[in-house]
Amino acid sequence: MSHAATLPVTDAARENPASRFTLVWSAAAVCWTISTLTRAALAARALAAGQIEWGALPGVMAMGAGHDFLVALAVCAPLAVYLLFLPERLYRSTAHRALMWAGLALAYYGLLYLAAVEYFFFDEFNARFNYVAVEYLIYPHEIFVNIRDSYPVVPVMAAAAVLTLALLWFGRGSIRAALASNNRFAERAKPASLAVLTLLAAYALPEGAAPHPGDNRVAGELAANGIASFFSAALTSHLDYVQYYLTVDGREAASRVRRLVAQPNAVFLPGSASPIARRVTYAAPPKPLHVIVLLEESLGAEFVGAYGDTRGLTPNLDRIAQDSLVFTRTYATGTRTVRGMEAVTASFPPVPAESIVKRNNNEKMFNWSTVMRENGYNPTFIYGGYGTFDNMNYFFGHNGYRVIDRTDMDKPGFSNIWGVSDADLFRNALRVFDEQVARGERVFSVVMTTSNHKPFTFPDGVPGVAPRGGGREAGARYADHAIGRFIEQLRARPWFDDSVVVIVADHGARVYGREDIPLKTYEIPFLVYSPRHVAPGWIDALTSQMDVAPTVLGLLNISYDSTFFGKDVLLTEPGERLAAFNHNRDIALLRSDVLAELGFRKKHATYHYDFARNSQQPLGAEPEAVRDAASLFQTAYDLYARGHYRAP
């Protein structure tokens, strides 16, 4: 039997019986230092952007240092347990020595590379790793290719490798001494117990015992630790709403929600499983028009000239807006495409944490296609990418739509990892519509674009748009170019005069601001274009994505039984309009100018929102607003969980 080569026990090792755990303390120190330097870099960026004040920095750094210390211990705890139980002979073997050098190299490299990833993530989402990071890892191919095409991956990897070698070089003396140490089990148990007891003591602290950096969301994000935030998001991605969020009595919730969704032409249906089931009636005869919904990727109102932008990024949309019904104060419900999908198609609030598009048991839910099928339409969902991403194909395929995605389209002129170009998508969509009309079918389609997304690559020959890269402004220019071409081609169809085009974004470009729910970044365009049937105009009314389907159905004079949470904005008094929001684990309801926020672990707060100044000021006790918000989200979660979000 062969034996692994073992280093001799030196006198220095006998005199330093605890030195084996130098490996743990060194790794923990490296982890802590990298986390602290990452926070400093993020804080510098936030200071430059005016998102935090200098006065908040000491508290942020101090609180963050404590979080980093505990995370460093947690990251190194497996190594401490391993070193505690590893027999002396194996520990000092040549093979184990090589293993430890390789393990430290991989750990240091991973921490350094992760720090760079977190910097870019914070720049994109103004937050530490959250649900977006967790959800993205479910689709590694799309995400890794997107990262490769959007960020300086090779330079970052090279820099991480160089810094890893430097850390190992400067720490080589202590590492060699630790690998040559000789420790008895009792001696090894002391430092291991210290690390474990420190972690247990920190975990046992009551929530809120630690200082808080204030009511600035960005400061709170900076004080957090990215690794801890990621695992917290992963472990709470399937939340039980009742357990973690503010609730009210079920009968009270039902009564409040009925009041919130009421409109003059709706009568509630007794005996329904849903407390908001109602009959919506329009006196005028219905208009059996073709309905095409362009769900535009990341096209925030901030880019659109018709909504006040002065950069001239959207000349086509601005021209279309002149002949459209334009809803000038429309808000997305969330920051992800799936949130826009559930709001626009199912008129459903953004219950935390995941969208119903991605949840289990989301089949046969009441949605826009339910009403359209009952009125003779043949719904389609057309997506430029692979519809397996974010469970889109399953959700739409099991909720009344015929699904057409990238796999069903002819060879595109241009594509990237997210999908075919918007021009190719619209060309294929028009082919589908022509075939439907030829068969005598009524068109109802949700068309989801992909081009306005990092890495922002586009076909050649588009005026003002570089084909390779160009950033968000180029993305808005190309999205506008593709919409303009689509409308031109649609106008050439003989069936155009009997069509309605709805243009609405899935969400804004990014969530950027110090508030928990930075409302300005949720503003999106919503236009209804049908020159022969919808008179142009400007509707300055609080509008949610949840209101899109009910409002368009109202313009078509379609009467229907509804369980939608949205309303026909054109029939709703100003004081009765509302918008619901989600950001990470926070949710909120805006009514008039009062924003009621509900946070994780039953926290809540209310703010006065000044639309003109885009400012939020804390309000005193507003129990009615808070209870309304709790009623809305609690009822939505209950209907989903019980399988009762169905046609009445």
C-alpha cells in the first residue's frame, strides 16, 4: 500500500499549534477586504450620481463592515469544519498541500470576479444581487452570452487572475507555515468553535438590532453584502404572502378590493369564487377589430419625445402619437418583462416575489385572451426570442394563446442572444396576421420585442444606430425605427382600417433612485392607434399596466365577465385610479398622490408623491391607504394560491 508524502513536523509548527487555522483567517480577511473595497467603489459611484450624501457614508461603511465580517465567516465556515476534522497525516500530505493552494486560488479569483460582476449589476439595477440575479441564473446560456457581449469580460478575468496571484504571493509565507503546522484535535476545536459561535450569536440577534443607514434605499443597498443578498433572494423567491406581509381580515380585504376595482358600468357577481368577479357592460355595439399589442422591451417614457424627452430618439412614435390616444401618466408594475406580461395580459398585481408567469399552477388563468376567445378572436403570442426563457411559452400556451417564438420564424436578417431583431420579429408577425385574416380569423396578438436590451446590437443600415453596441439611446432609436416600419407595412394591408395597435412597454430601462419604489423610473408609454376608430387625444390620468386590457376592451365596447384588478381608465374618476408596484421584496399601491408601501416581514410606510417634482415625503399614520394596499395584494395572492383567478 502506498502512502502520500507528508511534510515533516518542524519545531515552529510545534510552537504554533493553532496555525492551521491561519488558512481560515487569511481567507476570511481577503473576503472581508474585497467586500469592503467593493462597497467603497459602489459608494463612490452613488456619491457621484447624487444618490447618497457624504453624511450617510460613515454609517453605510460601518454597518457594511459588520455584514462583511459575518459573511466572511460564513463563507469560510466550511473550510473551518474541514480543517477541524481532517487527520494530521492527510493535512500535511503533498497532495493536500497542492489542493489547498488550488482551493485558495479559486476562492480568491471567484471573490474578485464576483466583485466586478456586482459593480456592473449595481450600475444596471441600482441594487445588490436580488431576485433578478437569482432568476437570471436559471437561464445560464442567455445570461452568460449577454454578459460576454455587453461587458469587458476578458479584461475583468485577466485582472482577477493577476490580483489572485498577487494575493497568493504576498500571503505565501503564512500559507506555507499553516500547511506545515501540527495541531491536535482539541487545539483545532478552539478556533473552529469561535467562528461557529460568532455566526450563531449574530443569527440570534433580533431583527432591527443593528443600526440602519436611514430611509435612503441606495444607502441600504450599499450597507448590505452582495453574497448575503443573493442567498436571501434565493431562499425567499417563493414567499408565503400571509406569513411575510401585512394582512387584514379576509372579509374586510374583499370589501376594500371591490371598492378599489369598481367602475360605473360594472356589477359584482354574487356567489363567485372571486370577490371581485363582476359583469362589465358597454351599451354601444362592440367593434370586432383586429387587436395587436406591441409589448416593447425596456422602452421607458424617459426616451419618448411624446412624453417629454428632447433628444429626438423616437420620431416615429412621436408621429404615431399625434394620431393616437396617448395615456401620459402610465406606470409599469415592476422591473422585469414577466411583470409587464402578467399586468398587461392578466391585469394582475405584482405579488412578491415571483411573477405568476414563472410560478407553478398558472394554467387557465383569467386573462385578456379569455375575453377575446369568447368574442371570436384567435389569440397569439409572438416572441422574438426562445420562449422557454422565463417560462413564457408555457404560460401563454396554457392560457389561451397560440405561441410563435424564434423557433417558428424564418431565417432572420439579424439576431443576438436575446432574439431576432425587432424588424425580423414584426415581419414574421405580419406574415402570421396575414394568414389569420386570409382564414377569416380575428387577430388578437401580444408581440414581445427583444432588441432594446443589452448588448444593444442591431442590423446595419439603420439611421443613427451603430450596428454593434451603442447603449440605451441606440436601443430606443432602433425600437422606434422598427415600430415605424411595422406601422408603414401594416397600413399597406387591406385589413389595416379594421385594426387597433396598442403600444406599451414591459417596464422602464432601469430602477434608479433612492426611494424603495422610485416611481419616475416606472413611467412607460401607452398608446392606442386606430385612425378610423379611436379619436386621438391625451389622457392625463393615473394609469397602470393592469388597466391596459380593461381600457382597450372598453374602446372596443366589448362587454364581459371580469376578475381583472385593472379598470377602464376612461370611465374611472381621478380619485379612484390606482397603480400597483413591485421592486425586489417591496410592493406598493399608489392612489391619487398617496403611496402605501408594504415591506418584507410586515413592514409598511406611506408617502406623499409629488408628480411634478418626483419627490416622496413621509406621511404620518395613513391606516386606510395601508389597509387598501394590503387588501389588494392579499386578495391577489389568495386568488392565485387557491386557483380562483379564473373566468367567473
